[in-house]
Amino acid sequence: MSKVGVVFKVFAEEGKLDSVMEAIKEMKPQDLRKEELAFGISVAKVLFVFDDSETGSSKIEEKLKGINGVSEVDVEEETLV
């Protein structure tokens, strides 16, 4: 059974990144960090690792989009691990 690693870039509404990151922590990601894109613009970078037979990246992406304060979610990288 293969494991898949997916890195998401999560954009939050202005002033809501910290609360978005707290909500993401409840999803138990492998890694979560704040990354500055440009002066004053930060995003959450999130890594999830899962069995490819259990779930898909689209299901995780939908859960991330459902978090209050999330404006956009992009898949930055997806690979077998």
C-alpha cells in the first residue's frame, strides 16, 4: 500500500490566518507552518501523509476549504512517499 504526501498552500482572509492554523492543527497534519509570500502576506503550508487507498487529496482539500476564514487552497506538491 502506497503512502501519499500532499503539501497544501492555504490562504486566509485578512487577519484570520492564526485561527485558520488552529483549525488545521485539529486535522492532525504531519507539518504546519506559516510562510511569508510577500511583505505582509502570509499563508499556511500544510503537509498531510496518508494511505492512497484510505482517502484522497481532494477530500482533504474540501475539508480545508470548509474552515471558517479560508479564502483559497492550492495543492503545491503531491508525491508518493
